Amino acid sequence: MLRDDYEMVIGLEVHCELSTKTKIFCSCSTEFGGEPNTHCCPVCMGMPGALPVLNEKVVEYAVKAGLATNCSIEENSKNDRKNYFYPDTPKAYQISQFDKPLCYDGYVNIETEDGEKTIRIERIHIEDDAGKLNHDEYGRGSFVDLNRAGVPLIEVVSKPDMRSAEEAEKYMRKLKSIFEYIEVSDCKMEQGSLRADVNVSVRKKGTEKFGTRTEMKNMSSFRSIVRAINYEAERQVDVIENGGVVEQETLRWDDISGKTFSMRDKENADDYRYFPEPDLVAIKLSKEYVENIRKTLPELPESRRKRYLADYELSEKAANFVTSSKYYSNIFEEAIKVCNNPKTVSNMLMSDIARILNEREEEPDEIKFSGKQLGELVSLIDKGTISSAIAKKVLEEMFVEDEVKDPEVIVKEKGWIQISDEGAIKEIVVKIVDANPQSVIDYKGGKDKALGFLVGQAMKETKGQANPQILNKLFIEEINKR
């Protein structure tokens, strides 16, 4: 826990792989996976004399991302060489952008405990990704796989506006959500499609001057980012309080030990010896080009959130959750067309569906059933065909099946149709009341929970199939007779 007299100052450099079919400067496939070194050519392998050609779709996607994050668009941009040597960077330089990024001066808003907060975006620029080193488990060396080399990236550089790990997580989740909505990236963090370099410093509260920052590279999970920021901030405070000086350096986060380790001194722009890329022409964008891209933008999460609050009267919590993912939001919209019950649909997404995804360690884009099928499930509850308890069991089945059956089919096959016959339920009610005289006394003594206990026993007896409204009514009638 950070000391009360210190505060964190956090900025993120978020790298997002774009969903183009081919790489940024050649026609090689960007498909994830594949045998090592099968998606590469002389250009992405950095062979002498191989010339890059800019993929126009990369520029379009970057501009789209900039517009969706309220950026200004640079009409006269260019590419630059960023010089550094690393084994998986075959050219010994990266083609990036230095002083004229495609997008600049943007922002996104996040929801915090103190209300809405604006996180400023300094720039979004395009660049090519590096390859990957596969380390031999027996320590005999490392193998270079260049399938990823040349995959197009946008780098989103924030201002140091975040003051807690939670704010950093919310900011990155907001970016992920926006990029999913506008379909410029699949944002699969487990595949490295979305990752962040995290810059952290600390300072005494009330101080304007920033402290010395450290950078943690290639963080690719929200949980790790939160843990790493909290650890690093506390480590820096300990250094300062013990009379030491925080060094500007690049760190590696180890998720197992929960600690950061030094990798190298932090590079500055001068260390990279930037200069204009001589093999690529300047990027000239017309106002008409930018406006045509703006017209293709879908409704973004912030707009959907406000609409859900106004049109469907969802709570702030529900509206924030449903719009946090394009996949949740699309399922929600498709479901309510079928059942016209937005509150129940949003509750199922927030509770049961989110819980099952968490248990299965899956993401919303891995949900197999459609919004239409979820709407049909809610309709079955509304019509009294099944109870809410049975609906939970149907959902479990819908997650397990490779080819998802319609909820009504599952209910019929499993024999889960709700019992609404008062005569059949009455027998169960009498039996449970006879077996629990103390609960009858408690209820008559004003303990309402006793009724809940009796209803629960009946639901257990009927395997969740008894109609809960009828159960409540019959239990009250039976107790009043006693």
C-alpha cells in the first residue's frame, strides 16, 4: 500500500497490432501462429536491397483509431528509422514515426470513484513489430522466429495523467474496448495483440515536479499491470525514504515473484538516432480522406453507454459493464430485440455470463451462443416456462456445447420445464411445512428469512423446477392455516 504522503504518476505506451491481412511494408500474412519463419520474406527479414512499400490499410486503421480517441490528424506525416540492435530486429532498426505522428492531442474519458476523468493522449503513430525469440528449454541458445516481424502496430502514448494502478487499468480497458468497436484490432492480449510499456514515478503530494520514472516493458495482462505498478511505486518510495535515488531504467516484471528487475538504462530519443526513412515517401492525407474515415466510425462505447442509461434505464454499473466490450454490447442489443427485457439481459451478462467466462478463463469474444439465443432464454423466464434457477443451468449447457442448441430445445431435452401446477406444488409445500415446524414459528414471529428457507427447500426438492411465485403464495397460505 502506497504511503499517504506520496502519489503515483503513470503514463502508458500501448502497442496494438492492427487486424490487416498483410504486414505493414510487405505482402506477408499477419495470421497468428504458423510454423516459425513461414510468414516472412526478404522485406520483413531485413535483406539488403529489399524495399518496403507502405500498406495503405495501416494508415486508414491508424486514422480511425485517432478519430475514435478524439485526436487531431496530421495531414503531412512521414516514417522514420529508429535505430537499435536486438536479435529479433533483423534490420537493426525499426520503421516508426518520430516528430510527425499520424495522430496527436487526443483523449479518452474513464469512470473513477470520484467521477469521470480525462486521460490525454499525446500521440498515436504507426510502426512495424519485431520478431520473436524462442528460448531453448535446455539452455542451448535462442531461435529467432520472424513471423511477427513487420506486423503493423499503432503505439498510443498517453500523457502522465493517471494516479493509480486502477486508473491505468481502466484507461487500457477503455482503449481495448474502443479498438474492438472500430474493428482495427482483435486486441487478444494472450497473443500479444495488445500490450503496454508502463512508465511509473512517485512524488510527494502537493509537489508539481515529476519524479524519476522507470519503464516496465511489454505488459500483456491487466492483472500484471496493476500488480507491477503497485509494486514499483512502493519500491521507489522505499528507495527515496532510505536516502537513495531512483534510477531512470527499463525494468522487467516477474509475475511469479511479484517483483521488478533491472534490464538496462532507459533510452532517450537521442539514443535511437532517428532520421527520416529514405525508402518511403511522405504520407499526405487530404481532409476529404480523413472525413470519409470519420463517417465509417460505428457508435462508440461512450455513446452507447449514454443511450443505455436514457433508453433502457440501466444502472450506471450495468451500462458501464455492458459497453465495456463490443461483444457484450452486441449480444445485449440482439437479445433485447427478442425479449424486450434489457434489465434482465444486462443482469445475466454481469452475473452468470461473466462468472462462467471467468471460471473458464475465456474472453467475451469466445461466447458461442448468439444474442438471439440469450433473448430466447430470458423470454422463457418471462413466460414462466423456466425459473431463474433453471436459466442458470441452461446457460451452463450453452457454454459447454460446441454447437449451441436453442434454449427451448435444451429445456425440453433435460426435462427442465417449470412446474406451475398448483396441485403438484401444494403436496411439496405441505410436506416441507410439516418437516420444519420451527421455520413456521419463526415466520409467524416476524422472521421473513424463514420463508426464504422453506422456498429454498422446495426448490431443492423440485430440482429448481417449481414456480417460485406459486411457491411463495402457497407457503404463506399453508403457514397461515397452522
